[in-house]
Amino acid sequence: MAGEMFDPDDPDQIKRFQEMMGPHAVDQQVRSAMQMCWMALPSDKKTLDELEQQMRRIFERALKDLRDDSQAFGIGE
């Protein structure tokens, strides 16, 4: 698929994309984000509770921004 244009109307391309970017890919990205957040925490705040709090804060902010952008630009409705 690399190097070719993605056609959202092509069921074969959609299926290949979904297989490539399934739940395992999302899981890996989330775990990478957790690791990055952990490394960015100050030494005196490196606890699982603090990591969870910061990850939830970042995730909630990203969802809010996505909703705001969707409304502002009229996309994803």
C-alpha cells in the first residue's frame, strides 16, 4: 500500500488498511504514548497514579479539541 493513493471507496483497500491498523496498532500507539509520558514526568512525580492522571488529562484534551475542530470546520458529522 505504500506509495499508492488510498481510495476510501475501494473495499479491498479499506480491508487491507483495517488489517494493518487494527486494535494491535492502536494498542501499540497508546503504550508508546504512556512510555513517552512516563519519561517526561519529573522524577518526584513518577508514580502510576500521576501517569494515569496525566494520560487522562491529555486524552480528554485531545477529544475536546477534536470535537471543537469538527464543529468549527464542519467535519466528521
